[in-house]
Amino acid sequence: MPDLLIELFSEEIPARMQARAREDLKKLVTDGLVAAGLTYASAGAFSTPRRLVLTVEGLTAHSPTTREERKGPRTDAPDAALEGFLRSTGLTKDQLQARDDKKGQVWFAVIAKAGRPAAEIVAEVLDSAIRNFPWPKSMRWGTGSLRWVRPLHSIICLLSDEGGANVVPLEVEGITAGNTTRGHRFMAPDEITVTGFDDYAAKLRRARVMLDSAEREAAIRQEAANLAFARGWDIMPDDGLLSEVAGLVEWPVPLMGVIEDRFLTLPPEVLQTSMKEHQKFFSARNPKTGRIEGFVTVANIETPDNGETILKGNQRVLAARLSDAVFFWENDRREAKSGMADWAEGLKSVTFQSKLGSQADRIDRIAQLAREIAPLVGADADEVEQAARVAKLDLRSAMVGEFPELQGTMGRYYALEAGKAPVVADAARDHYSPLGPSDAVPVAPVSIAVALADKLDTLTGFWAIDEKPTGSKDPFALRRAALGVIRLVLGNGVRGKLSEIAAKGYPGADAADLLNFFHDRLKVFLKDQGIRHDIIDAVLSMPGNDDLVLLVNRAVALNDVLKTEDGTNLLQGLKRASNILTQAEAKDGVEYSFGADPKFAETEQERALFDALDKAEPAIREAVRGEDFPAAMQGIATLRAPIDAFFEAVQINTDNQIVRRNRLNLLSRIREAGRLVADFGRIEG
């Protein structure tokens, strides 16, 4: 069985596109091969800045011969029906077979397709993959019509087995497939002839090309750590930057530089962001001083002077960039010390959303809403309002204008420069959080209040102007904002009715609809915590479902009980009682909800169930009133044995109507006992 090697060699592919591109190449080719009848043992995709590579092992040498039978019209059907059938099969009438069927004789077509050699199929599949490759952005060059991310120079398409290697005959827009590639652009630019993937990978390594992006990442991480360790420093971890840099080089050569003392007064976040965004440098931190004092740059070449010239050039460029940052920092500090009044005035001309006013309007709303939230989180209302009014002023700063990702971070520095209290400054930094499912949740009361107000103003505002998320579209990140509110509330145990808090936000929002949106987001959040959607539905139907802490505590307790054998059996008993009762009420046209009397009990099991309910109901009510849901669930669980015994020994629909009504009313007590904690009828199983 042959192995397949494909290389698409081009000018530099943008680093951000490489991971997706190698997976797309693998999917397009392997799906195409399988659709054409070939099978394979394994496939692997690789990328460097200049090439996409696919290796497929254990490919079948031919597709199988297939035989397909299609049933057609009856033999006495109109000519038009027969002609349509012939067109669809590509056969003539004399090639059809007449066979007996239930309704008479019917035409059958037997279509045989001969198998094809793998090389022929590979050529077709790769040609289609290249011409229809889903690059996010592509270009044409020269006079051809082919679109590729960058000019495509050569193609390797090689089938190899024990008998040797053969080039698959293929030509795409004047580029003929072959068995040659090139190594590193500068260190080994000569042509290389290969006979298969192992030979290809080994020769590329000798030609200073690491084919596997994961290997390049590991090499960068390890060598950068070694360089930092030699100076007593640590590399600031940044997996995103590591992945990007690995996509910029074929032979990574990390080099360490030192930041000039004149730039060390900059906030570390500014140093790290500037070096990352402008230079793709990794930041090196001195643990003794807590400052970022160095950097690691990754060259794509080994040089006789061990990178000294490269490093000097990089440091000159870095000095220019950091000089700009120092200029921004000093100017911004002066404005902060003067009270940031100009920035506040400037936000009046910055539109947040055309229907929702300016950023200044929004700050006023957030400040007012934050004061309302302050008592719920134990924060000082004056500090909360002060924090809300300074939190977004850094949007007008030069530093945030240069590095938007530093908004909030710089807000803290500027608030401190303005003489604000640390809790106010921290709120300026934290009020955007949490930004995602893994982002830390603020825990300081002032920060919590401002963060909640910021997100609730966004949600109520867009609800009021009817700009809600639809399907997969969420241009204003409202789902993320709702998840942020949920995490802030649950992470800090914030008690309060969410619908009442939201009603104090932007006027005109449909509070009930917004609460439903929160519930949908909560289901997604709790599903990730291992709580099923039906359990959440069971507690959402209970009173107080706009108190998220109460709701989740109830759901967690219910989930824990239902994981046990007793909980599963109890659920079956409660659902059985509810189903029998529902059917009887529908049949009799009455509601069985009161009047169960022990004196009409005829069996020991009935009397035992009366006694169990008499003991359990008060305990359950008390536990629910005290929000001790584990205790409430434990109280419900005590009913499992008497309910099971009751159903095993007692016939509900007896001929004695008085006894029947009494037993149905007893079932109502079982149902209502369950409803004290959750709507068990909504739980599957």
C-alpha cells in the first residue's frame, strides 16, 4: 500500500492562517480520497511559513470496482418515464433488465464502475483542493487565474511504496508536480530531491527547516527559558505569541536582549504589550525587582556573530518604539494628575452606539446603576460612583489609543496618579472582567458593583433598542456580557432579584425577556459544570428564579441527589405519582389537591406513607425557607422507601370511590412535597 506526500511550496504564509490551513488541506484531501473509494491508515498535516505538507500512510493502490442496482419504472410505463431513467443512469434500453415485482415487471439498471488507480484519484482530489482552498484572504499573481494566499511556486505529489517513488502526474496553472523542494531560504536554498515523507523530513532538517510547528514551539520555549535562566530571569508566558512566532520562522534561533534603563519606568504591561505587538518579542522578568528588564526575539537564521548584529538592530527599533511609549505615558500622567477633566469632556463626543448615546452618557448611567448595586455587594456607594466615573476615562488617553488592549489596565494607573483610592483604581482595571470563561472574576466589592453595572447597562441598553443576539450572530458580545454577570453574581454570592436590578438599567428593556436570556446563558454555564439542562429547567420553574445564587444552590443540591441510587428511585416514584394524578384529574374533571385522611387508609403501607409525609413536609419547608437545599433534598429522599412500598402494595383505582379519592389526594401530597424543592416532572428519566 503506497504512502502519499504532498507539499505546497509558496511565499510566506501569514502565521495566523497556518494552523487552519494545514487542517483544511488534510480534510479536503482525505475526504476527497475516501469519497472516491480509497482508504488510508493515517494522515498528518504540517506547516512552516513557506509550505503546507500532508502525509497519508497506507493508502490503497486502487479504488474498488463497484456495482450499483437502481430500480426504475414499470416496463409498461410511459416512454417519458423510461427516457428520464435512462438519462439518470447513462445506459440504453437494451442494457436494462426486466424483473418481476409486486406490481408487475419493473426495469432495473445494473451500473458497474471499474476501480481507478490511486494516482489518478490523487491528482483529481489535489487539483480540486488547490483550486478551492478556503483561505480567509487570497490573491492572484502573474497572468493566471489561480488564487492562493501567496504566490505558489512548486508542488510535491509523490506516491511511494516498496518498489520506489513515483510523481503523480498533475499540473495546476502551469505548476507541474514533482519530487523537489527547497530548504531554508537563506541557509540552504538549493533544490532537494525527496523519495517519501521520512526522506523529506530528514533532508529538510539538514537544510535547516523544522517541519513540525509543535517542535518549533518547544524549541523556542526551551531555549528562551535557558537564556532567561542564565540571567536569573523568567519568561512571561504567552502561548498565543509563541504560536505566532513559531509560524514566522522555519529554523528558530532565540536571542536575548536587555531593555535600556530609561524605559524601565514604564508600567510592565506597557513594556510587554509594546514588545509583543510591534516586535513579537517575549518579555523577560526579573523576579528580584518584579520588573520586565529584558526580551527574547526569535531570528530565522544562524549567523557567524551568533545573532549580535540582529540583536543590535532589534534593540534600535525597540528603543524607538519604547520612546513613543514613554512620550504617551508622561503626557497621560500629566493629564491624570490634573484630574482627567479633558478626557471626561472628550468622551461626550465619542459615540457608544447611535441609539444609546455617547460614552459620557453611558458613564452617567453606569454610575447611577452602580450606586443601586452597591448595597447588594457591601460596597460604599460614593466609592462605587467615583470608580464608575473614572473607569472609562483612559479611553481618551494616548496610551490606550496606541494599545486598545490596555484599556482598564491603564485606567488603574491613571486613577492612582489622580489621587484616587486604591479600591477605586482597582475597579477601573477590573470593571471589564470577566471577559471570558477562563478570565478571573473581580472579588473587591467596588469592582464587583462597577463591573455588574457596566455589563447590565450594555444588556439593558441593547434590549431596549431591540438589538438582541440572533442565532450565531452576536455583534455586541451580549452573550459574553450575560455570562460575565452570571460569573460575577455566582462567584461572589451576590444576592438579589436580577429582574429588579435590570429594571434600574436602561429604560425600556423587556426585563422578563432579558431574564429568559440570562437563564439560557446559565444553562450553558451550568452544563459545563456537569448539571443537566432538565435539572436546571426543574428549578427554573420554582419561585425566586431571578435570584441566581438561590437557583444554582437548588440545582446543585438536586443534581447531587439524583446522582445517587436513592435519588433515581425517588424520581421514578414522584413521576409515577404525578402521572397517575394527572390522568385521574383529566378523566374526572376535578383537582385532587386536598382532603387526604389517614382514617381511610386500608393498608399499613398507606399509613406509613401518611406518617412519612407528616414528618418530612415540615422539615422540607423549614429547610427550603432557610435555603438549606441539601437538607431539603435529604428530607425528600426519606420518602423514597415509603413511596416504593405504597406503589407495590396499593391499587390506586379501587372500586371504592372514597378510598380511591383518598389515595389520589395522597398522591397529591407526594407531588406537592416534591414541588417544595423542584418540578420533578421536568426531569428526564
